[in-house]
Amino acid sequence: MFMKRQLPIAIAATIGFLTLFGWFVEEPSIKSFVDDDATQWFDILASFAMFLGALNLLKMQAMKVIRQSRGWQYAALAIAGFSFSFIAGFVMLGAYNVEVTEFGGSTGVATVLANEINQDLQSTRNILSAVPAGDAYIIDSPYFTEGGAESVVEQIVAAGGTAEIHPAEWGAHIATRGSLFNWMFRFIFTPLSATMFALLAFFVASASYRAFKIRNFEATLLLISGIIIMLGRVPIGGHISAWFIMYIVVLSLVAGVNTWLKNRTYTLVALVVGLLGVTIAGFITGWPVDQPSIFFLPVLQDWIYNNPNVAGARAIMIGIGLGIFASSIRYILGIEKSYIGE
Amino acid sequence: MEKFLDFIVKAGSLDRRVIFVVIALAVMLPLFFPLGLPIRPTNSSQQVYDVVEELEAGDKALLSFEYGPSTKPEIHPMAVALLRHLMSKDVKVYITCLWPDGQFMAMEALDQVAVNQYGKVYGEDYVLLGYRPGAEAIIKGLVSNIRKVYTVDSRGDFLDDIPMMVGVNQVADFDFLFSASAGYPGTVEWVQYAADPVGITMSTGTTSIQVNEVMPYVQSGQIKGILGGMPGAAEYESLIGQAGIGTSGMDAQSVAHVIIVVFIIFGNISFFVERRRSKKY
């Protein structure tokens, strides 16, 4: 019981207090622990957490496949994807660089290289002649397989040159073009991921059409601010004249007057006065697109971003901060014990 | 009139496949036939530009790539534009990644800008440190001692063997910090654990949806400027005078936004007609 309950709580409380004190106490050993050691511990734990996460993912998906649960085919696909990534990252590294160490004056070597780098013979000769004397020429695109690289080396040797194979270093192969992992990321993961996200545009359009309705005051506010942000944030918003927006505002106010007073004469008077007022003001000022700025969409959009939006965001952040503080105190004092399964 | 109202009510329940086709056309056509709408830089984009403009040749900029392929259309154009600006000023660029995908995004941006456009030398003008797991802990580690987090760079070269790493030991040694972020860990964590405690000048580029979360830090001056989504990227491209994918994407985004607004207005008209009829009967 001590090992399962008291000890983990004691460790969490001790480390928690030490980390907290690190921000307030000018003690070099505590600061060093918080700034250096603790962060390194965290890195190590995070690495192991990734490992555990991968195992957990495999276990969960494998169980789905074994039990033939609903959608088990997707689980099988997830396992296949995981296995392929694992093999690409740890087993079939790829990225075999071919370094041509001797090629001077040999047309045969240039012919072989021209095929490999998709250039004509003259361009390849120019590339080779630009390589400083004594330096080697490395073919730009590394090979996926050792066999592929060996075949090119054999052709170069047969043509009278010399060449060596240098595989990318372990770890660095991930970031090297020509490795299987890199290929997988660029040609499988990237298009799939981008496609999934791109679908949002269609769903947002469809959902806005159906859900953005003027049902009450709050929904109206949301709708109007949404439209202002959508149009004000893009260049086309700068081409919508402030006077056009003023006319829309006048029409909306007249609609309000009509609903409130329910009198046609008053409505007509409000409409004529409003439209005439805006038109006369427009002629006097020369209809500048961005004036009066209070009705210019990009300015309105900026105002919404910088005022109501920031006020709301700050309130949420302060709330979250206080929540995190309260939770942290509960963890440090041993009140919150969900991490030991209680 | 009644027939017209019938038509509006019917149109109110438009098949969503029709909406999808219209949106697809609205996005694709401007990409093939650009409208060339002029870009108007906002204050926050101008602020980022001004901060970079103040850097001098040889200054050190730490860039962090925290995005992946899903958010690439929004963040990548601004990362490329910022790299162009930094490299044109001969600022030394150091890149870290808090997201595993970020490393691939950084490689692509560096190939495009550092290698193909400016012919910069790896290890002397720019270095890609790569990805490390650990989120905030990595940032704290970089603030304390870079070499405790990174012993080697993304190519497997020891940091001590890289010429431009000489004398660079912690975040405080940099002159500028930029986070190209699409979520957690990202901009907020860089402010909390690096920019604020160290006092380094920091700017950021985020997805449009993330601007809300980051804006309080911009207003308080903890972050000097923000590039918000694709419009932010387009604005930065116009500021540096090199149009890129952000600029061409803005025409498509403009038209798509107008179409969505038209759909919303149309949906509301239909909603009101229907409501009025149901009250009447």
C-alpha cells in the first residue's frame, strides 16, 4: 500500500513544491534543479510516454480487430499504417547517397550521371566541370535501397569512374530526402492530412448556411460580427464602401422603426430621411471608400478583434489560469489522486 | 410573388452537395484566374515587419516551427515570407520544432528559400536543430542551455561542430524569436516560458482561429505583432515585396468568404419567409 499510494503522493508533493519554489527562491541548487534537471527528467519521461502511447494504441486497435468490433477494418488500417511507419523509421532506412569520387574527362561517367539526375549530357558535363578539383560529386537524390545505389556505382565503375555509397546517419535519415520515412511523410501523410483539413471549408459553408439564423438578439450579434470578420479580414472587404454599409444600417434601422411603431408613415419618413442623409453626406465628402471609418469593414473587423474578442479571451485565460492553479495546489497537497487511480 | 416565395423556401433547403460544388468552384477559379485584389497590411503584420527590419546582418533569429501539413496553407506561406525577409538581411537563422511535422515543414521552407533562392550555407547561415518531444520542457531547456536539449542537429552533426553555434548557448543569446504556430505547444508556451522570462523580442504567426487566443499577448506588448492566417501571410508578402502562395490564396479566400456570406443571407431570407408562413397558417 505504501508503494502504491503514499510514495507516489510524497514524490508528487516534493517535486511539486520544489518546482514551485524554483520560481520564488533564489537558491542556485533549487533553480538548477527546476531549470535543468527537472526539464530533462520531463524530456525523458515524455519520450517514454510516446513509447507507451504507441504500445497502447497498438493494444487497443489489436483488440478491436481480434473482437471484430464495429469498424474493426479501420483498426486494421491503423495497425498497418503504424507498422509501415515503424519499418520506414527503424528498419528500411533508405537514403543511400552515391558519392562519385573520380569522373574527370570520362564521357561514360557523365552519361550514367545524366540519366540519374535527369539532365542532358552537356549540362551534366558542365555540372561536373564546376566541381572543384579533388572534391567528390554527390548525386542530389539519394536512393531508397542499397541495391539501387549499388547498381549506379557499378555503372560508374564500368564507365571508368569510382564511386562510394554513404547511407544517411541513423536519426538524420528521417530528415533526408530519399529515405522511406521522408517519402511516406511527403507523399502519404501530407496529402491525406491536408485533404482532411481542406474538407472543413465545405462543412463550414454548409453549416453556416443552415445554422447562422437570426433567431434572437444573441444569434443576430453573432451573425453580424461573423460576417464583418469574414469580409473584413480578406482583401475584398477593403473594396466594400463604407457608404454601402451605411445604407444597409439605415435599412436595418428603418426595419426596426417599422417593427417598433408599426406605422407606415413613420417608416416612410425614417426611410427617406435616412437615405437622403447618407446620400447628401456622400456627395459632400466625395464618397471615400474607407470613410466614415466606423462603417469600413476592415476597421470594424480590427475593432472586433481588438476589443470584444480580446476582452473575452482574457476572461477565459484568467479563468483557465485560476483553474490550473487550483488543480496544481490539489495535486501538490495530495488532495487530487486521480493519477494513482483513485 | 407567391411563386417567388415558394422558390425561396425551396432554396432554403438546398442540397449540401450544391453548396460543396459552389464552394469548390469559388476556391478553384480564382486560383486559375487571379483577381489581383490589393493587400492592405494590418498594424499587427506591419509590427512584425518592423521588428525584423530592425535586425542587422549577423543578428541571430530563433524560429520555431509548430505546424503540420493540415495547417500548412495558412502558416507555411508566412514562414517562407519571414525566412525570405531574414535571409535577405543576412540574419542567421536557427530553427527548432516542437511538433514532429514541423521539421519537415522547416526543411521544405529552407530548401525553397535558403538553398534555392539565396544560396545560403548550412551551418554558417542557417541551422535546423530539429524536433524534440517535451513541449514546454523543451522551451525551458532552451532557455537554460540549448546543448542539454540538442546535442546534435537534424542532420546528426554535433552542435559544437557547427560554426554558427559558437557562442550560442541559450535563448537569451538570440536577437529575435518567431513562433510559427498552429496550436499546442506553440506561441503561448513560447511567451510564457521564453520571451517573458528572458525578455527577448518575439513575434508570431498563427492560424486565423488561433489569433483570438494570442491577441491579448500582442495587445500587452509581450508579442510584437502577429501574422494571422493566410491574410497575415499575404500581408507580409506584400510588405517584403515578394508575392507568394499567400497572396494568390487571398483571391480564393475572398471569393469563398463572399459566397459563404451570400449563402448565410439567402438562408436567413428563406428562414424568415418560412417562419412568416407558419405564423400565418
